[in-house]
Amino acid sequence: MAKRKPLITVEEIIEIHENIIKKYGGESGVLNRGILEFAVDWVNSHPRKSIFWKVAILMREIISGHPLTQF
């Protein structure tokens, strides 16, 4: 069975965060990489789930876990 390309990587999430900080201001950085890695691994390990489910899981973990700086 061929390995699937991941939906998203931790590095991509950090890059998106950096771009938002550059545009709107604030402090960049990662407070807890483990939360990001958990969320990314979770969504990438469930290939049959919908994209909506995957985005919801990622957003829940980012919002409730606060793995990124925001001020």
C-alpha cells in the first residue's frame, strides 16, 4: 500500500502562523510543539475522515491547546 501524502505538516501550520503575525502583528513562536504534532498526526492517521472533520480537529486543538504564541 502506498504511503499517503499528509494533509498538513507542523511546519506548514507554523508557517501559516508566521504569515498571519507578519500581516496583523503579534508575537511569533511555538509554545507547545507537542500539541501541534499530536493534532497533525491524528488527522493524518485518519485518511477516511472528511476534510471538514480534519479541519475541525486541527482548529479545536489549536484553539483549546494554545500551542502558538498570539500576542
